[in-house]
Amino acid sequence: MKNRVKELRIAAGMTQQQLAERVHVSSRTIISLEKEQYNPSLLLAYRIAEVFQTSVEELYCLRENRELEDRNYEDLL
């Protein structure tokens, strides 16, 4: 799922390890999130959004991801 984790982390001057420690996960989890290879739990998404003072919707580009999923679904019909 497309997200802005890396963009916001870099803008905040944080390392992956620093972000991981703030949200109680491993740096490997942050790496996987940034590579869009892992979708977080709702609680983890919320914690990350809090760190960057944004919403989960904005952090995870939910409108854009929903529109993409809708287009993919429509293509199957």
C-alpha cells in the first residue's frame, strides 16, 4: 500500500531506527513499510501518524489507494 512514511521520516530528520523505537517496532518493520511490502496494523499506523502529526488517511494515502483498488476491481468485471 502506498504510504508517506519515508517522506515524512526524512523530512523530520529521523533514522529508521529512531522511528522504530518511537513506535515500538523493529527497524526491519519500518524498512518493510517504506518499501510498501508490509501493511501495518491499525494501531501501528495510528502511532506513526501521531509521530508525524498527521492522520492515518494522509499517511497511508487512503483515498488514492482506494481509487486504485476500485479501478483494479472494475477491470476485473
